[in-house]
Amino acid sequence: MKRIIAMIVVLSIVVGVLMAGGTTESSADGVISLKMGTTGATTGVLYKAAVEYAEKVAEVSGGKIKIEVIGAGALGTTAQHYAQLREGSLDIFITALDTGTTMKGGEDFAVCVVPYLFRDSKHYADFLESDVLKEMMAKVEPENGVKYLGPMGNDFPRCLSATFPIYSIEDVNNLKVRVPETKSMMMVWEAWGANPMVIASKETYTALQSGMCDAQENSLQTAFNNGWLEVAKYFMPIDYVQQGNILYMSALTYDKLTDQQKAWLEEGRELAHVEFNNWMQDSYADLVETAKDQGVIFIDDVDVSGFIAKAAEVAKELDGVMWTKGLYDKIAAIGI
């Protein structure tokens, strides 16, 4: 009986080690294997960014670091990915910047989706390299057991597509627009005079087709890939929310790495970030031409001044309520 109990204990330990995941290292060749998760679909840009990073790290490390990419939310929700980083069963998580609100102490990341906080893509890029972001990360890293590795590819900005053309804020009055369930964004759309609606992604096509809603806001690629431009063919490139991907690593994993391994991860990220962004710029031009060929009408002369002014008013209302007071102004002032 004692022998049986002892064997059961040993088997339990072995199974526990196998299920824990995380960093493994071969004593024979010094190669480490890391597991990276993403909620992004395998056909989307988030997954492509993850693969780009894995390839570049393998390249600069001479194959000494291998990263397995597990996409399409196979490891669970965003919150579950963060929980796995904390416990060390997941090594790396690539996600959108604003998902930091999911973490303990991450309330400040709500400011990142306030419309027109970022003037353009350069302002957003400058923010990613700023001390302001470092201060925001310092609040969540120790509280959640994560290590911020840096940005990994920017996404196309959020825009607007509708069943009719929109040229100014006046045209948005009573607009039934599908938006994400984000308080700051919903408040801004209401301030613009619209009627924001939360509709599941899989139901958006039918909602637009039936007239349940008039418009949806998202990036050009997301709208195109989901077929929404077939039923909301007017596309307004108002670039009202800049967005991008970032990398977090489990602090438990990071602390096990050598300085050389950490350097490889950083070098690979820097190379992949630049290469991915170059690809995004090239692919955007191609996507615009493809969309036009399929009947999408681009309204390039939208007057965004009214949108910008109202968004700033809402931001002042939320300052000190949804994020640390003064944070919006600090980010807005970057690069001025």
C-alpha cells in the first residue's frame, strides 16, 4: 500500500510539471521553449504580429529561444491570459494596449481609447516610448506578476462605416452605431449625438443589413474581413482611436532568463515591431484598393473638428473619475 501511495505521489508531481507549461530548458543544447497566447484570430493582424515576433526572436537567438504561438483565444479570455501570466503557466501574452484595464491597478488604461486623445499615429508611437506609459506600467507590473516587454506592431486606427455618407458631426445626430462596451467611447458617441449600441460581432452584419443599426466603428481591415462593408459601404477614415499591440511576459518566466536571453527577446521585438509596421503600411494601401474594387465608397473629406471638440469635453468629465486626474492632459501634451 505504501508503495502504491508513493507511486501515486510521484505521478501527481510529474503530471503537475507537465501541465504547468511555462518555460522549459534543454540541458543538452540550452534551447528554451516559451508559450505565447493571443485572443486574436489566426487570420488577423494580432496573430500575424505574434508570429512575426516569434520568428524574429528565433532568428536573433540562433534558435536558442523558440516561441509557440497559441491563438484564437484557445487559452481563454483576456482576463484568463493575464491570470496565466501571473501563475507562470503562460510565458508571453500579446494583446491590445487598452486591455490593461483588465488588470489590477490598470484603470488608467481606459484613457487610451478616448477618441482623439492621440492626434495621429506618430503621437501614439511617441506615447509608447514615453515616461508616462512607463509610470502606467509600473502600477500594474508588480500587482499582476507581469513584465512589460514593449510594443509589437500598431493596428489600423478605428474609423466608421455606415449605410449612408457622413461628412461632419451634424450627420451623426441620431445615428444608430454599433460600438464596443467601453464607457468612455459610448459617452463620446452620445455627446456626438449618436445612439451607441452594443451588438455582438457575429450579429453586426445582420444588424446593419436589417437597419437595426446604421453604422459600426472599427478598423478598415476588421470591417472588411467581417463583410460589414458589404452592407455599410460608406467608409469614413476619421482615425478616431489609434491602437496597437503590446507584449507582456510572466514575471516568473522573466526572472529565470539570463541577460543574454532577455537581450534576444528585446532585439527580436524591436526588429519585428518595425517590420510589422512596414507591412501594415503596405497592406493598407492594397486593402483600400481592394475595398474600392468591391464597391466600398471612401468619404475622405470628413470635417472632424466637431468630433474632436466634443471628445475633449467628455474627457474632461471623466478625468479623475475613470483614470488618474491629469493623465489625459499629460498624454495629450506629448510631442507638443
